[in-house]
Amino acid sequence: MGPGPGPAPAPPPATGAWRPGDAVGDRRFCEVGDLLLESGQVLPGVVLAYESWGEPDATASNVVLVCHALTGDSHVVGPAGEGHPTAGWWEGVVGPGRALDTDRWCVVAVNVLGGCQGSTGPSSAAPDGRPWGSRFPAVTVRDQVAAEAALADALGVDDWALVVGGSMGGMRALEWAVSHPSRVRRLLVLASCAAASADQIAWSAAQLAAVEGDAGYAGGDYHDAADGEGPHRGLGVARRIAHTTYRSAEELDARFGRTAQAGEDPARGGRYAVESYLDHHADKLVRRFDAGSYVVLTRAMNGHDVGRGRGGRDAALQRVTATTTVAAVSSDRLYPVAAGEELAAGLPGRPPLRVLESSAGHDGFLVECDAVGALVRELLASPGGPGAAGGR
């Protein structure tokens, strides 16, 4: 007789956020102080967690900023372990001999403002010592970039050799080049857009409803709840919805088809293999992320529009002076090729859109490391700098 089923997994924590007292891992912390938000509110005592690889040169002219996506963090490179629940999310692009060669370039990655892996966010302590929770203010992509600009000042980085990001990270990268054109010499925007579309906001709305409708969410004030009593069910549903949009229909059909999960019968309440796949990703996320951060960051993405208050998108994009590459993924149904075309067409010099051929959907910017690496190498070989936009 074979062994019986293993022990049941431990119930999810109320939050998967990093908190003081947890293992620091490779993080460093920078106190950037009080931050005036777009809303006019002041967020006090902002701290940003970041990681870096490689060394800056004498003038810090070789420093690159990598911007993570919604549920990413500053751990771009390195193994999972104490302080880091997952391995680096861009190992194929960053490191010695990689496209972002850390023997030549100093690479910096920041956990975004509003995040949950060391930077100030809903799970962080407010001035009264209690988690911010529902009291955490709305932040925008511009607020996130303003915080990162303060970090750059603290690090002595006058301008970035390259700012690169995909998805939400692409929004921040673009906003960097629009808000601070003199501080970005090269720009790579992957699988992103100039402004969130109605379709993207609609997908986000379902995810927000799932999280905020979970009784365990308690209006955002759940951080001290016992294990298993937080909003993990709602956050898990949100992740299932999101992950479906991150992959392509063709890939899901090819990988799973109508296959039942091993040992289960869908006709008798069991799961299809694709359901098990989504369950797996939901369970992983609720153990390493914070529901409040998911809400704050999703709302920031929904509000992304580089043209807001700047005379429209075309006027805003004309501020960019960086040598720029825009890339889309051929099978991306969340940030489709058309969104990349619209962005590229509005930039100075109208750089041609680069399309990454991939069946992986939106996640192609994470999966297709060789193709992304080729774009990075090409861009870093260009002169870069203000006045060089579109000029390769």
C-alpha cells in the first residue's frame, strides 16, 4: 500500500508582505522622507526597498533602473531563500554576461511605492505604529516615480543609462522619461501602454471586486488577522483572473486542452488541469503578496495616463528625449500590439514598434529572455541621451 496524502498545507497568512523583523535578504532600504502625492496629500516617512547588482562607475553613468510588474518586487536576480519567497524574476536578462551585464552595468531595482516587499505600502506601519491598511492613500504611477527620483538623488544617480520595464513596470519606465526627460538616456517599454484602456480597467475591476468583496478583507484592515482569516480567497480569485489574461488562449489550449487534473474527474466535481494550474498560482501569490498592495497598485495602473494634465498623450510623449524602444508581444491580449503601436507613434522620431513573436501572451516579456535581451543589447549600444530620441 502506497503512502497516503501528505499533510495539508498551512493556512495562508493574513498578508504575504515583508515586515520588519523578517529576514532582510538582499534588500537595502532608503528613507526618502515625506512625499507630496498628486492628490495633495503628504505621505510621511516613505521608505523604499531596493536591490542592486554591479558597481557604479566614477560618475554613476552606467546605472540602469529595472521596473517590476504588478506582483513583482526588487528581487530581479538571486535564489529564493531567507527574505525572498521566490527566485529572481529576470535571471535570463540580468547578470554577468547577460544583456544587462553586471560586470559593466550597475542594475538597480526598486520595490514600488505601495508594494509589500519592503517599501512603504498598506502593510507598513503608519506613524501611530499600526499598519496603514485602509488609511493608506491612493498613489499614482507619477507618485511612484517621484519616490524613485528621490531614491536616485540619494544614490547619487543624476540620470539613468537605461530605464526598462514591462507591464506596470513599463508604465513607470515611460512616466520616468516623461516626468524627468533629462534623467533618462535610454528607454525600453515592454508590453505596456501610454494610458490604461477600458478593457484593461474592466479586467482590473473584476479583480478588485474579488479582493474587496472578501469578508476577510475587512475594508483593508486585516493585517493582524490570524492565519487563514485574511482575504486570501478574494486575492486568489483575483490572481486567477489576472493570470488568465497574462497567458494566451492558444498557449493554454496547447498546454492543457480539456485534460482532467490527475486523479480528478470534472464530471464529479473534480478539476480540469488548467483549473489546477490557476489554483497553484493563486496559492503561491497569497503566501507572498499583500491584498492591500494588490488593490493600491491595480488602482494606480488603472489611473495611468501620461497625457493627464499635460495637454494630452501626444504632447506628453513629445517630452521624451531618451533613445527609445517600444516592444509588444504578438499574443498579448491584455496589452495588445495596437497599444504598443499607439505609444510608439506618439514618440519623437516615431520609433518602429518591435514585436516579440511568442505564444506566451502578456508574460512573453518575462519568458522570452533571449528576444528581450537582444533589444536591451541593441539599445545599450546606441548613443542614448537627451536629443537622441528615435535616433539609432
